Amino acid sequence: MEFEPVIGLEVHAQLKTETKIFCSCSAKFGASPNTNVCPVCLGMPGSLPTVNKRVIEFAILAALATNCKISSKSIFARKNYFYPDLPKGYQISQYELPIAEHGYIIITDGDVSKKIGITRIHMEEDAGKLIHSTDSFYSKVDLNRTGVPLIEIVSEPDIRSAEDAGAYLRKFRSILRYLNICDGNMEEGSFRCDANISIRPKGVESFGTRTELKNLNSFRYVENAINYEIDRQIDIISEGKQIIQETRLWDSDKKITISMRGKEDAHDYRYFPDPDILPVIADDLWIEELKAKLPELCDDKKDRFIFEYKLSQYDADFLTNEKEIADYFEECAKLTNEPKQSANWIMGELTALLNTKKIGITNSPISPKQLAELINLITKKVISSKIAKQVFAQIAETGKNPKQIVEEKKLIQVSDESVIAAIAKEALSENSKEVSDYKAGKKKLLGFFVGQVMKKSKGKASPHAVNKILTSMLAD
């Protein structure tokens, strides 16, 4: 029997606000434990929450960017459960009336576009953090994160593979970063994902019993965990057993999922409207004001790059996935008027450099202006592409500008044909057998002769002039 996976994702995105969702405590990551707290986020008796307006605006922006229907009235609710990092004994979230519903985003798989539905987007507060000791019988509680604002984005069960799940998450992260409402840092937990997975025989419409996967803090872990869970469920069904509805953790060391607890249903949380918080009213005027603030998003930017800069679909996809990379490219392309060369250097040498140093483009040791100057030296035939790679490495190491490096190291390209002809004559005289073979019909040896001349000129000779002169000499 062939099985089909059915996957839905729940994304928790921490919003980039200065303060928490219901109080004025700092939402900044990395403070000393239990220092960014107050009576409101600690759940002290008599303290009352006040909604951070910026949180609502960020949630509406996310809804607009993902084609959601924004609710004119949404209500905060109490989600009741007991856990040591939840000081109030409940989490303030949204349930029956969320801020937005019924949206979608488009992901691409090669030339195929797929529409993934979004069930809802709702606002909520984060819980605290438990720090488990490995050498004792107690855990510590840090409540700094308690009350930090989140939006939860719940997808429809429209995803059919781990690869599509990864593509959906990357696309959503890109959208949130373009909106500048979430930094998308998975390591710090500001972009987290839970995956709901079930399988069913192909052709069957009804859903199977689902499990929920937690502890997924990288795209690779998400894809690996989903693939493992699909295979695990197929094995269980094939043996005539039943899937248990439960929450499971991904063990990245053993590359397996582990049972954590039974999966709760909504009624287990005893949701009811929070009596201390007024409903959120989002009228048409407010929504239109926020819509006017929407930036150019990744899909629109990609289409513009293809049209304006004549880039391929692949190049435009790569360059627009991160807003910072897109901005870097545009600055470089405008300073050079060479969009294709700019794209090639960014996707090739620059990306390799950043990967080696394990840094993002915002921390690049080479600025767009420096890369543009390097490309302009190539197009003006001051240096060759081969020499340019040496100069690129020097820029990254020293921070000097390309022109300064070229002058100091005397790397200016030799274009004088009389000088190149003398070098070429010497190279041919040293390789008389290869010259005879070339004249006998082995025309591919031209590349060998070009290499010899470039070696003798220490890479400074103009490749175009070298080819022209060698072809003329060998024709005699």
C-alpha cells in the first residue's frame, strides 16, 4: 500500500518590539535571568495587562503579507495549563476570534508553484524558560521571556513532503524578515516550529492520527524529523498497529523522534475570554494605513529583478531570499551597471567567503562599494577575472579598496600586444612538440598555450589579447 503524508506547521515568531506584549518590560534577548520582569509578567495578584499597540500592528502586517482576512474584532483568551515556567497558570493567547484567518502563501518546487493555506494568525505571550541541571535534581526558571510577544501562524494540512515543509518555513521566515517584524533567529528561539504529521493511504480523503513534533530549531532538523516520523508511522501501520496521538521530540544526535507526552486537544486547555483585556478593534482605516507601509516583499522583488536586471529565475530566487542580500546586490548592480556580474560574484565568491567565516552578509568584510569597484576594474580591463579573485581575497583580509591593492601589488593587466607577443613566442618555442600537434589538428591545445602565457605573465596578460595573438602565431 502506498501512503501519503499530511503535514501542517505551527510557526511561533517572536516580534521585534522593544517591550513585552502586556507590560513595559524589555523584550530583549540575553539579559541576566529574571531581570526583565515586573508584577504583570510575573502574574502577581492585582496586576493588570495592557496591550502593546505595536504587537497588533505587526500581526496585521503579517496578515496583509500572507493574504489573510483580518478580523475587525479579535479577542484575547486564557489558555489554562500548569507548567513551572508559566507563572500565572495560564497563557494569554487567542482562540475563537484570532486577529486573522484564511490566508495563503506560494512556495515553488522548481518550476512548480504550490499554494499552502494559512488557517489563522493569532497573537500570544511567550512562556518562560526552564534550565535543567545535569548534575542535580532540580531545574531553574528564567522568566525573562515570559510575556515576550509572539504571533502563531497555523498552516492548513496542505504540505505533502518534508522538502515542501522546509520551503514553506524558509518562505515565511523571509516574509517576516522583509516586514522587519521578526529577526528569524532560530538558534535564539525567535522563529520556532512545531510540525503535525499523519499518513493516509493514497486516494483516501480522511486524515490519519497525527503526532506533533517539537524541538525543531533549524530547517534541516525540521526536514529530517518529518522524514523520520513519516517512515516511523508507515512502519507502524504496515505492522497492523495504530498510531498514538502524542507529542514527540526530535533527538538531533540520534536522529530519531522520542515520545514526550500525550497530545492535548483544545478542550484540555479550557479556553475562555480574558476578562482583563478589551477586544481588539481593527477598523478599515487602520488596516489601510498599515497596508500603505508594506515594503516590497520577496516575491515582488524577485519578479522585478527578473524584469529589470534580466536575471534568471534561479539567480533572482537566490538574491531575494534574504532582504539584506537583495539590498547588497542592488547597490552593487547600480554602481557597476553589471547586474549579471554582480549576481555571479555575490552568489559565488562572496557567499563562499561568508560561509567559511560563518557570518551573514550584514557582517561581510567586503562592502557593496568595494565589490562594485572590483567588478569595474574587470570591465575596464584593468585586471583579469583571475587576478580579481586574488584581489577579492586581499580585500577580505586587509579591508583595503581594490584599486589600492592592484596598485600596491602591481597587478594591472598587461594589454600591450607587443609585450604579450614576446611572451607568447617564448612559450611556443619551449613547447615545440605541442605546436606540431596543434598544427596537425589538435586544436584543443590552444587552451594549453593560453595557460603557459598566463603563467609566464603571472596572470596579468589580457586573456582576450593572448587568445588573439596565439591564434595568429599558430596559423603561420
